[in-house]
Amino acid sequence: MSSSSEVAGMSHARLSRIDGWMDHLVSDGKLPGVSVLISRHGEVVYQRCHGMADIERGVLMDKDTIVRIYSMTKPLTSVAIMMLYEEGRFQLDDPISRFLPYFTNQRVMTGGTRSKVETVPAIRDITFRDLLTHTSGLTYGFMDATLVDAAYRQDGVDFQTSDATLAEIVERAAKHPLLSQPGAAWNYSIATDVLGHLVEVLSGQSFGAFLHERILGPLGMHDTSFHVPHDKLARFAANYAPISSPSSTGGSSSGSGSGGGNSNSNNSHHQQPQHHHHSKLKLIDDPATSTFAGPTPRKINSGGGGLCSTAGDYLKFCQMMLNKGQGADGVRLLGRKTVELMTCNHLKGDLADMGVKRFSEATFEGIGFGLGFSVMLDPARAQIVGSPGEYAWGGAASTAFWIDPKEDMIVILLTQLMPSSTYPIRRELRVLTYAAIVD
């Protein structure tokens, strides 16, 4: 980072407040480690890491630490399917039953009991846009809120743990009722995993091969994959959860760090943890035994949550999106008009109007949804600083990113703590980041 008082229109002193914020999160035992990267006007103006990537082994969080990005996989899957859209393979309002006939004539749950679910016919089939906007009526088994969620769990509709193929699980999901009529309500779901399978059907390649050949390879995202190989295992972070639920989600102090302090350097990956209350955290996924890093890659590649990545790699993807489809080295994945279509609101109002008041740590007042991304509509209604038109998403292990075209800015937050609703760290980082803009 530049030593001048300002860099790319951002105050060095104000950016240094993020150091204190990260240090408090780690020293208070709320996060094992945390990494923040901010890019503005094509320049990385801030990149710091605090804490541990692997507490048990004394491995520091570093710039090249590999983390499970879970649902931050979804934007890449959305780009993959939209690359095929640009090739004329389908239209957004095409029913997916045109390519996956088992999604024809589905039924929609209206009530009932676990032994007998009451349903009515769907008024139409699910479309590609329904999948991209999470208005398909599909759900997730882990939501644990409805009879359909329970049916998913009982039938093994799980793209993270299954030994079945992508095609097999998608077909299994199609046998169950929808939660709502297609297009009628927003519901977070396996929709992006279905899109991953549609990439396979439309391209004739496996989803993993398509992603590596058409997106990850061309962008130089060499540390991003569905499987962490043995030679990169030392950089793979452990995943944690709080031992007990926090009594309050509002307490990560935003101290004004000096800009150096406890920030991790790139000189060493190993250090004995000091002054960190790690007794508040429990290990839930050890890198050495993780399904993301077994001796052989998993059979299934989840388009909804299967990738691992680094801050530097994900920046390359975000920069491509901010550049309207063109990567930093000139490679073009999407046309400008397609990116503009993906990053505008496709809902009838905001997410709250679609029946969602809150998801993870964020309210959805003033937030819409595009084709694979949430979209800021009104910062005042969302009650958070930001810009209309910025787009974003996050992952289950408290990771997040957002892209602000108006400010020409990208922000990436990486850590490994589940669930993502544990602390309001994404909203806190937004305030700290936008407060540093001084031009």
C-alpha cells in the first residue's frame, strides 16, 4: 500500500482503522483470522491479514491463504451460464424443462404434514431467469424450515456431501414439490447447482472442466478449484464455528489501528498464536481431513458452493466484472451489455417485497437481485452506506465481496467462521471502507 496520505482517492489513515477492527475480531476470539482486500481505480489500496488460518497448526492467515468460499461460487456459475447465453444456447425466459424434461409439470406445496404434503400444479415451468434470481421455488435442505426442506434432507439432495453425480442429484431434486410458484417469491436454494448441471448439458463438458477452461484458466485464477491439491494443503485454512452462540451480534469493536501492529506479513506462514482467545472457537473442518482436500477430487462439483479460492484470485474475477466482462490481461469472458443485464435488479421491487425481510446478517430492504448477485437499490432504505448499482454476495463461512461501479471499487473479505450470521462483520467493513473514500 502506498505510503502517501491518499491513494486512489482513499485516506491511508482511515483505511488503517480496518487494522484495528480486524485485530479486535481476532483478539476477542470472534474470528480465527481475517483478510481484507480493497481495490480502487484498478489499484490495490489495502490488503492486510490478521490472526490464524489454522489455529491448531499455528499457521498465519496470509494473502495467499486458500479458503472455502461456499456461495461466492454462485457468481462464477452465473457467469458460466451467461457465457452460454451469449452463444445463443437459450433465452432467459426459456423453461429449463426444454433441456431437463424431468422439471416438466411440477407441483407446488401449499401445506400438509410430513406424511402427506398438500400441493397444487405449478402455473408454469421454471425458467433460466428463475434460477439465476432465486425465484424458482426450489429450496435448500439445510434451511430446516419447511416440509420440502425436510424431504430434500431425507432424499439426499445435498451438493456438498453427496457421492452421486451432479445430474443425479438435480434429477432427485426435481421429484419434490416447489416452495412457491416459479417467479412468485425469492427463496435461497439449490438453483445455482441446477445451473451448474445446465452448463454441462448445454456445453457437453463437465461443469468443473468448463469452469477451468472458460473462466478460471483465462483469468489466471490458479488457486481456485473444487479440490485443494496436496501441494497447496499447507495454505488451506481450517474452518471454525463459535463454541456457543454470541450473546450479541453487535460487538466487534472498530478500533483505529496504527497500520502495522498485529498485521501478518508474507515472510512466514507459521507463528504460535498469541493474545488470541481461541477457546471461543471450535474446529469444524480440518484441512488435513476436509472433503475439499481429500486424496482424490469429489465426484460432484457444486456450482452453488463448492469452490475454494484466495483473495488475489477472487480479485481477478471481480475485476473482470467491474471491467464489464474483460479480464485484466485483456481476455473477454462476457460482453458489456450482458454484464449490465446481470447486475441490474430483476425483481418486482426489492427482496423485502418478494417476501424476504432478512437473510444471514443483512436486511433486504432496499436490496434487489440480479442474475447471480444482490444489487443495491437504495442505501437509505437498506440503512447502510453504499452506492445504488453496487452488486455483491457472500459465503457460508462469513466471506463476502462487493463491487461498486460508481466508486470503481472492489472489496473482498475472507475468513472461515460458520454460520455467516454470527457477527455483522460485512456491514461493519462496509462502513469502514466507504468512510475512507475522500475524493
